[in-house]
Amino acid sequence: MNHTLIIAEAGVNHNGSLELAKKLVDAAYESGADIVKFQTAKLSSLVTKTAPTAEYQQENMGQELSQAEMLKKLLLSFDNFRELSQYCKSVGIQFLSTPFDLESIDFLEEIGCTFWKIPSGEITNLPYLERLARTEKPIIISTGMCTLEEVSDAVDILKQNHAGKIILLHCTTQYPAPYLEVNLNAMQTLQKEFGFEVGYSDHTKGIEVPIAAVAMGATVIEKHFTLDRNMEGPDHKASLEPDELAAMVKAIRNIELAAGTGEKKPSESEKKNIVIARKSIIASRNIKKGEIFTENNLTTKRPGNGISPMKWYEILGTRASRDFDEDEMIEL
């Protein structure tokens, strides 16, 4: 049975609080997710002083701030992440954080990150891609906002620099993402084009789309979550609350069980129902020995432990070997 890697994306939904970040770790663990993921950055390396915020961020924050002003309130320090990584270990869930600059890559490698998650916004950042690839660790890369050509360019850079295993995540970079723009079939296009495992990073409201993605072959699902959607911050409104995250994980695990082997045959539980649900060839009235079987004296009824109706035309025209009562199974 396949096991979908479920990444509970805490992102910056800790609002700059280590205590809140630890509560998010607890919620991710309790939901059954495999990994809890954060975002690590040095503000001076991430944005210029005048870089604008996205429209959805302005709406969610209720004010127009620069990215630097917004992120200043949302970033944890390297020391915080060191402690958070240890806390994840003590809880029993894998810690992961996306680096947004070269210094953060070095720091996360130092504290033992075993693989990388590249966000959609960094897929055109050549020096960043090179640095990650040269660690030779596995890489999961989101492809939001990308053309197929841009994905191909990024994959080439990763390969040329000896990246480990690559998994491509389809993604729509909008918060929340409109269902009409999800284009989930593009996930399978990525798989056909590159031959890698694929997954889906979801920004829609609700849990239906990631569940569908697993049914379509996703091996990784990433989904934002928060302790409370009404908290102040740019990503809370497009995030799941803990009970919804748990429901998504449970549904995905059910889909994994339901996917099966692909071989078409009766399941173990079905076998005992074959006799109950199928039909046999039955006498529709009393039949005398030697009488010819016709459509006038035969019918089909349950149960199915007699002669199969698939032999209908083999039985018609033959003679009864003995008397049959109405409703009795025909025997040759």
C-alpha cells in the first residue's frame, strides 16, 4: 500500500511566537501528518525594503504594509528554529523548514534537515537551486506560477548539480486558490513529462482537492494549517484548522487503503456475497421429466449457486433429466 507523505505547512502561522509554533507542532502530530513544516529566512536576505505585499496579504492583514514590515513580525530566529527542531523530535514528528536564502540553507543543514522543500517563488532562483542541489539531498519542489519550460529549467539545474531524488508538486499560488484555477490534471502532466514522483501543494479552501490528488497519484500532499483561522496574519484565512487537518489526513489514509493493487478480481469480503447476489437458472413452472427446456418454463432467480444464466442458450432445447417443481434449480 502506498503511503502519501503529508506535510502540515505551519509556515508563518506562528505569528513570530515560538510558543505558538510549538502548539502548531502538537496539532500537526495529533492530526497524523508525517511532517510539520515552517519557513526560515533572514529578512535582510529575503526582500528589499520596498517590496510590496500581495493583494491577498493586504486583505488578510487589513492594511498595506511592505513585505519587510509584514515579515518582521512573522519570522522566527535561527535559535528559535534550533529549539523547534528539537521539540519536534521530542513530540515524534519530523521537522522541516523551507529556506528562503543561502544563509538559511546553511543553517538548516547544520541542524540536520534531511531533505529540502523548495517553494514556488524560488523556482527561478538559480544560485539558490544550485546551493540546495549541491547538498545532494532529496528535493521536493513546488511549481506554482510555472510554465512547463520553467519547471524544466529548474530540474536541469538541480540535476546538473547532483541533487538527490526530485519530487514535483503541482500548485496554484493564490490564497485561497479558486477551484476553477486548480487544474489538478497538470499534476499528471508533470509526471508524464519528467518521469518523477509528483504531488500537490494545496491552497484551496477545504480538503476535497488534496484527497482527489491522492486518488490521482500524488505521493506528497502539502497543506497550510493554523490553530485559528481568525488570527491576524497573511495565511491564516486560507489554512485548515486542526480538526480539518485531521479529517484530511484520515480521508487520505482511507483513499490509500481504497486504491488497492489494480487487479480486477473478487475481494475476500465479496466472495461470500456471490451466491447471495447472483442468479441461477430456475424452473418457472412444474416441468416433467423429458420435457424440453424453453423460455416458457425457465427463468432466472437468486441464489446463484446453481447453473449460471450465462449458460442460458446451452440449456434451452435440452430435455429435463427428471421432474422439477416450480422455483427449483435446474440440474442437467
